[in-house]
Amino acid sequence: MSTIFEKDGYKFFFYSNEHLPIHAHVRHGGGEAVFDVEDIIELRESQNMKMNELRKALMLATENRNLILEKWHEHIG
């Protein structure tokens, strides 16, 4: 697992065996979600995250999209 960034208790990361499309995983509390970030930022799936947590995660993914893309290309090649 490779951490992209952490903020306000949200941890954005990649797994070591990632695949396209470009996406980021995020954990908060006991939940996890996946956001596609290649073209538009879109929630792909979530488990055990409340709506307000997903909204915050979406906001953080949007604010940090360029960082996520940069780290993806460093991590995946």
C-alpha cells in the first residue's frame, strides 16, 4: 500500500497491484471508498462510509486530484 496523502482522518492510498482506470482508495473510520479520478472524479464504490464522510472524501479528492494523478504515475509508471 502506498499512501498518497492524509488529511482530517482520511487516508488516500493505492494498493500495490493497481489497474486502470486511475483511481484512489480512501479510508476513514471503519469505512473505505474508491474514487475514479482520470476524467471526472466519481465515486465507484464504498463500504461502511456515511454520506457526510463520502462528501468530505469527494471534496478532498477534488482538491487533491493533481496530486493523486502525479502519485499514480510515480507508483504505476
